[in-house]
Amino acid sequence: MFRKLLLLTVCYLCFTSANAQLIINEVLYDPSNTGLEGDANGDGFYDQVQDEFIEFVNTSSADLDVSRYRIYDHDTITGLKTLRHTMGYDLILPPGGALVVFGGGTAIGSFGGAHVEVDLGTLGLSLGNSGEKIFLADSSGNWVDSINSNALSNNPNESYTRNPDITGAFVQHGSVTPGKLFSPGTYVNGSPFNTQTGISGNIRDKSSLIFPNPGNGEFQISAEIEGKTIRISNLFGQEILNIEHAGNNISMGNAPEGLYFIYVVESKKSQVFVLKH
Ligand SMILES: [Ca+2]
Ligand SMILES: [Ca+2]
Ligand SMILES: [Ca+2]
């Protein structure tokens, strides 16, 4: 028997305050200089600074405001920490959404629908190929995440990515997908992260749309969203259910216990909720 809890309100409160965070998921600090192999930003040119990138993912189950987050390059030999990039304004990532920052040039491609920024300075990210750490700070200057590139093998000519994405340790990209040197804005297998537009409204106000709370794996939806498309995915972006013209009852079936995102899709808009069961 499944004991499943629908914790829309509770999860919203927990994850926006305690667990809301942006993680480094992939880093290309040494793009390949063989032909255009290293043209990660897709602009048709190889440039060892411009084609560097860092991919970030919102691992929380709520929208995350990453406006003015900062990337620092910390030289482990000199001890100097240098600001390399500051994120833009009004940048809200949805749960599981990705952000890619390139060192320069022009970003040409879909990049999985992720939010993409290009550094406008002449130094770009200037990620050393050895002997440094990359630090991420939030808008208040609190350290959020870091990666020690020196702990990884130097001069890899490809990116380092978490494997599995989001939760795993860093490995060379080609060791997961042979011949594929990077995947800015997508999972290592090329599938997109959550590309929904971040919801900046108050999700708690929407919790009554899906009930009961807590539930038992069988829950009901309100008349307001009945008949619309509902998609349920896990934290890794894998779709569990896709229900068109939803009736007023939904079952989670054999889905294992854990956190899930519920998207109520209407035209090109969607509302997202958190489901734990
Ligand atoms: Ca470099
Ligand atoms: Ca390029
Ligand atoms: Ca990736």
C-alpha cells in the first residue's frame, strides 16, 4: 500500500528557504583546439576563452531567483579570487531549470531551451586548465557551490559533467557519451532540463488546485484545471505521467517515493507544483 503525501504547501516552504540552490553541473574549462571540436557556443569559431562555459541547474523544487549570482575564479597557487561573471537581472529559474554561461562570442543554438548568458568582458570566464577552483556566490556574496578543476585531470579537451546529471560526481563528458565533448543546457544524453518559464507568483496560493494534502497516491484536481494537460516528472526531468484532458482523479501508479513536479499546461503557459509521495 502506498503512503503518499501531497505536500504542496509544506514543500514550497521547505525548499525555498532551506534547500533552494543552484549547483554547478558541467564545466568546460578546456575546449578542444582540434578544428571546431571545441566550438561549444556554436558560433562557428573556436576560441579557448569564448567557448568555455559553466552549466548550472536549480536543484530546488521551487523557482529560484539567481539574479546577480557571481562566478569567481580562485587561483589555488596565488590564493587570489577574481570575479569573472555576474548573472543578469530578473533571472528566475524554474525547478530543475538550467543556466549556461559562456565565456564570450555569440551563443548560437537551442541549448535545450536553457537560459543562456554570454560574458561580455574581454577576459571571459578565463578558467584555468589547472590549479584553480571555480566558486559560485549568490547575490549577497554567500558561497553556494564550487568545483576544483585541479582535482580533475588537466587539459581534457572536453567538459566535466556530473554523472548522473545533478547528483553524480564529475567525470569527463566523453566517458558518458563517447565522442560528445559537452552538452551545454541539456542532460549529458542531450535531453533538455526543465524549460518552463520560472513562476514568480506565490505557489502556495495554488495548492488547493490539487488535493487532498496529504494524499495517498490518488489525488483530485479542482474544476479549474480539469480538462487541461498535466505532466508529472521526477527531479531528473524524466516524465512519469502525461495526461491530456485530465479527469478529476489522478493516480501516481507505481512511481517510487520521492519528489515530483506537476505541470498544469495551458497553451504555452504552465503552473508548477511540488508533489511528494
Ligand atoms: Ca581554459
Ligand atoms: Ca565558438
Ligand atoms: Ca550538460
